[in-house]
Amino acid sequence: MINVIQIGIGALGKQVLQYLADREGINVVGLVDLNPDVVGKSIGDIADTDASGVTVQKSLDDAIKNASEKPEVAVLTTVSSIDKLVSQVEDAAKAGLHIVSTCEELIFPWKQHPEAAEKIDSLCKENGVTCLGTGVNPGFLMDYLPSAFTSVCQRVDSVTVERVQDASVRRIPFQQKIGAALTHDEFQAKKENGSLRHVGLPESVDLIAHAMGWELDDNRETLEPVIAKEKITNGYKPIEKGNPAGVEQVGSGIVNGEEKIKLVFRAAVGEEKSFDRITINGLPNITTEIDGGLNGDVATCAITVNAVRSVMGSTPGLKTMLDVPVPAYFSKV
């Protein structure tokens, strides 16, 4: 059994907690959240589980003191910003806990956030623990998985990944996050303040470049609205023809003036087809498509749970998905 403390019981955190509670081989011994509406609640109040005796604490110290068994891993489902994550990692590392985090900017932070990356790496090495950022995207679909596919290539000329999603079947917060049903002015304002973008695309480009051994001249990113071609009524609110129905974000890795990496993230209400496609040009050429696309919520929660074992089997420091044992599904049988 691996003893886990989870920090952050928001919307994503609740689903991760359910998956942790369901998994044979994992024992949730502590919960942490600052939300007063959650503090004091038992694990059974939050997740469908028969487990008892674990209640949400305000701090990691309190959770450790109240844990029935010594915790080994902290699962952080808290923030997207690595700068905001550093103090949380510091607390967990000093408590001797390995760390799995869903922070998007932690996926490969060495180029985009070098100071925070160095701080986290040093903290983990000083305390003999591993820290890993993971998720479905970033963390798997648009970076780790295409890198793994190149294992069978003698030569790689370029890597393209396309993730296209019909957002009408996703949660309302996701539809709002991608700008569905905004006016053009509202979309532009959110684009400018950074609240609209899919976080982690530049980090995914950097991870692939690192895996390939490519030194990038530039890591570019564009973001534009997907425009409704007709009135759409199957989202969380009606979208008039000509208004934004979602977002298309493109990340590009440039080597010697050539686009070697292209990542296309397109999510909009009313997309005709959802799919995830990886195209590798090289020897051999490889094209693979996941019809319907991976369910982002299920996949992110599952890979977070599976990565608990991976950090237990790694070496101290800040790691990427390329560095740890494959986070395959595991269960005590």
C-alpha cells in the first residue's frame, strides 16, 4: 500500500480523490484544503468510499499529525502556476513526501520557468524526494506520447499533434475557459489577460524538443477564436452565428528557421468530430488517431493516480514524464 495525502479538493481534486479512494494499493491518509466549506469534512463526505477517519485539514502539518499511517506521497491538485506551486512543494518536500502535481507549468519548466524549476529541483534533492508534473494535456497526449512513438523511428523530421474537441459535452467551467459564448470584445479581453489560454502548450513543445535533442530557435504560440458558422444551442448557453464558440491555440517549435514541432489545440462547442492525432514525419512516417479523443477529465485523474507509483520508483529531484518509470495502471490483486 502507498500512503497518500491529497492537497487541493476543488473540482478536479474531488475526482482525483475518488480515483485514489477506488484504487487498490493506495491508502488516502490525509486531506488538505483551505476552503472553509471543505475543512473538517470526512473523506466519505467528498468521495463515494467506505473509508473513514480521514478529515480535511487546513495545513499539511495538521494532516500529517492526524494521519493514521506515515504518508509517503503528496498529490497536489491545486494551481496551474509553477510560481504559486513552489511553496507547496517546499512544504511537502521538507515533510519527506514525494510529489505528484497536476500543475500544467510543471510539466517541463526548465525553459519557461528556470528559477522556479531550479528551486523545486534543489528542494527535492536536499530532502531526497521526487517531484513530477503530469496530466493528460500537458503531460501525456501532446508531449510524452508523441515522444514515445518516436522510439521506433530511425529519423524524425517533424512532430505534429492535433487535439480537437467538441466542448458541448464538457463541463461548464471548461466551456467558459475556452471562451465559448463570449462576444469578440470579451474574448479579446480574456486573451490579453491570459485567462483564456490552455496552459502548458509551450512546456509541451519544450518537452518534445528535449526528447528529440533539438535546440529551439523559438517557441511560438498563437491563440484565435473559433467562430460559430451558425447559431449553436447545445452548449451551456446559446452562441450566435459569428461569435466565438471556442479557441484554437497553436504552439510551434522552430529549429534553424523550420517548424519542427506543431501542436494544435482546438476546443469549441459544435465541433463536428473530436479526435487526437499524432503525425511523425521521418523514417518511418507514423500517423495515429484516437477517434473521439481521450476524455480529458478521466485521463488526467487516472494518470495522476498512476504516477504515484512512478515517483516512488524514481530518484530525487524535479522530474519530467520522460524521466520516471512509465505511469502504467496498477492495482493490488
